Amino acid sequence: MVRFISIALFVLTAVTVHANEQQQAFDAYVQGLKSEALSQGYSETFLEPAFATIKMRERVITRDRNQPERKITLTEYLQTRVPDWKVKQAVELLNKHFELLEAVERQFGVQKRFIVALWGNESNFGRIQGKVPVLSALATLAFEGRREALFRKQFFDALAILKAGHVELDSFTGSWAGAMGQSQFLPSSFLTYAVDFDGDGKTDIWRSTADVFASIANYLASEGWNGTQTWGRQVSLLDPELSRLASLNRQAAKDLSDWQTLGIRRFDGRDLPQVTMTANLVMPDGAQGRAYLVYNNFQTLMKWNRSSYFGISVAYLSERIKKGS
């Protein structure tokens, strides 16, 4: 018993020492961030309250190091990301905000249903934005070191957002990875694409629906969205051997007429549209999974999030919004 207690005390002491050393290292790192911010011209008056809120977030490091490894199928993913209740809410919200979405669509050339679909996928229509202080999350991830350059840049971009007065310090929260607001922008995306559409002098992707919609649309428009086209379509393959083309993914761009000749049809078996349009064959789950021909707008969705599952879930929700159920 005495031996067990001694071992336990030794382990506890070692853990405590490591935690103290980790905290001291983090404090020194944050002080370095502050010194750099001062050298960039930020005042001590601005920095003092901001840096007083920064704390090391162990759960942020844990989440970053322990991303889910279980591979789910696209069908399983769509069941969780595009359930019937979300489709119903998406249709209701599009109708509720129709005039605002119409104005955003006119200015940016991005269809309403895609704006609402991204809004729903990113934050459940603004309900799930994350409650982690952005500065703490980004400082922790930069300190952790695996992607220091990325998160260090995001940290200083976050300071610029705070300094510009777009958000108050106590409301400056987001996901564990530093993604912010109803559009879940990283700070660099905020500075590049966020829009003050309601004209109140602040670009508020946390609370202003107008700013959220316009910021989503501006991102897509800036990255090549074509408002006269859709995203793609689910297809069927007459020749199972065509599934080998899935390994080429978006590199295998062909005109729709070429895909028709190769034996690809609409999902219901009808011929592909007789229009001149380049498409890529995408089969996220390989030969046994769903097949899609995707157009340029899907490539733009992939710039938002590099996951083909994500892109298809946004596209699928947009299709169900269009259908109305």
C-alpha cells in the first residue's frame, strides 16, 4: 500500500511539474506575441485587456491532436449533416429572409439556396458558433507548434479584427480551431471576404444576418462562383469500369458530351444535358459509392472546405431547398 501511494505521488508530482513547465512556456510565448504586436504599432492600452483574456486551452490541443479517425460513408455523413429537420428549417428561413437574400443575390450573383445551405452546414443557421475565445484558441494552436505559421498569422489577423471594432472582446468567440461567427470564417477569411451589408459600420458575422449572407456570397463570388450555373449532379455509370476514373477525381475534366459517350447518365438513367459544360467525375467512396459529375461551382465550394463530403452536403441541402422539402 505504501509503495502504491509513493508511486502515485511520484506520478502526480511529475504531471504537476510538466503542467507548470508547459504553462510557463505558454506564458513566455504569449509575451512574445505581445511584443510582436507592439512592434506592429498596436498600443499597450489596446493590447493589455486583450492579452489579459488569453489562456492556454488544453482542450483545444486535445481536439487538434485527436481528430476523428473513423471513416464514415458519404451516405452516413449526409444523414447527419442534412436531416429532414434541417431541410425544413432551411426552406422556412429562406422564405423568412427572402427579400434580404434576393438583395444579396443581385449584388454578388450567388443563388439564395446556396447561401442558406452553407449557413446551415457551417453553424446550423447561426445557432452553433462556438464559445471558445478566439485569441486563446489561436494562441494555443500557434504555441502547440505543428502549424505555428498558420495560426500565428490568424492570431494577428484576429487582433486586426478586434482593433477595427467589428466585435467586442467579450463576444470574440468561435470554434476550438478559431473559426468565427455564423459563417465560421478564420480571421484571414474575415479580413478578405467579410462584408458590412447592413451599413452599420461593423462587419458582424456573429449577429448580423445581412452581414453573414453577404460575407458568404462574397467569398463564393470572389473565388469564381457562376450564378448562372448549378453545382453538378448525381449520376449513374453504365459501365462499372468507369469507376476507375474516380481515382483521377477533379483532374479528369471533360465536356458533358464526352461523359455521355463514355457511358455516364443522369441518376435516373436519362441522357446528360446537351449543353457545353466541363465537368469532373467525383466518387468520394470509390467504386461502390455514389458518383457525381461536378461543375466549376463545386470547385469553388471545395475552396471553402477541401472535403468532398462537405461540398456534396452543401450541394445536397441546396437541392432539397430548391425542391422545397
